[in-house]
Amino acid sequence: MMVLPQRSLSFCATGVFCGLLMSVVMSAPARADDIDEIQRRDLALIQTQIEQIKVVVDRIDARQEKTNPEITRIYFDTRMLRSDLTSITSGIDAYLAPERLLPRHPMPLDGDYLEDRGQ
């Protein structure tokens, strides 16, 4: 069994998920009512891909449980990876369906209530 050095593992996990998170954050508009259909589909695609990643993480975890601790000294931190995936998914869910209504943007008021009737 090949074990990657600790530095490689943290770089791979950090790089992939930071890139994924940054792509979500950079494409997010300020208001949820501005979300267009393409963006909704893109975010749904990210969530689907995260679910697929979770299946792979389960496989990695199962294989790591079978390794001999006397031979293998460095393990991939699947617990931390699962936590990050849950955070990303929760953030997307909260963005797409906020718990409360966002403040609406009322029409500006004229503010001039004096009327000159010419008398």
C-alpha cells in the first residue's frame, strides 16, 4: 500500500476544496432573488458531485480501517474532509433556500409632500 507524505495529502485536500469553495463564493450574487436558473443548476451540480465524493471518501475510510497500523503511519483525515464537505453543502443550501426572507428593496419615496395650489 502506498502512503502519500502528509504534506501531499493536505495540499491535495486543501487545494481541491479551496478551489471548489472559491468558485462557489466568487459566482454568488448579493441577493438570493437574483439567482438565475443556470446558477441554480451549477450549484445543484456541485452538490451532486459532493455526494459522489462522499461515496469515494467512504471507500477510502473502509480501506484505511483495514490497514496495519504497524506499517502505515500516515492516514488521510476523512473526518475533516467529511466536515468540510458538509460545510460546503450547508452553505449552498442556505444560499439557495434561506431560512428567512431576504430584505426586499422598496421603491424610493418621493419625499416632497408640499403641494403648491397657487392661491
